[in-house]
Amino acid sequence: MCTDEHGDATGRNLGVLITGFILGALTGTALGLFFAPKSGRELRQEVKEKGGEYYGLAKEKLAEAYEAGKQKGAELKEKVTATAAKVKDSVDTGVKKAKQALKKESEE
């Protein structure tokens, strides 16, 4: 269980890291653009180009994070299914042993 909790924490930390990176890059780019000596037309064009680049980057990172989450979900589903099967087998074994013990007791 500790592994799952650790994995969840790692996933959250990765998401925070990616978000922080993207926000930092956007903020730095915006400040650089607005303080650079350029005409309004040049500035708007550069903002449009950089915005498109960062939009593409954010979209790509989001798709990667989605796929990683989907894969982690599939792995967790497999673990839960396997654990449920083990629990079911253990319960079935316990019930059989209890029935045998009761039968043995009633015969005595």
C-alpha cells in the first residue's frame, strides 16, 4: 500500500512540477516580450507566435500526463482485481474449513 500512496504522491508532484514549469515559462516570456523595445505590431506578432508554441507544449504535456494517468489507472485496476481474487479464494477456503469443522463437531 505504501507503494500506491508513494506513486500517487509522485504523480501529484510531477503535475505540480509541470504546471510550475509551464507557468514560469509563460511568465518569463511575457515579461521579456513586454519589456523589450519593440513596436506594438511586432510585439503582438511575437506574443501570438510564443503563445502558439506554449499552447502546443502545454497540450503535449497534458496528453503525456493523461496517458501516464491512464496507464497508472490500468495498473491499479489489475492490482485490485488480483487482490480481490486472492481475498475471494481466502474466504472460500475459510468457509470450507469452517464447514468441515462444523461437520466434524456434529459427528462427534
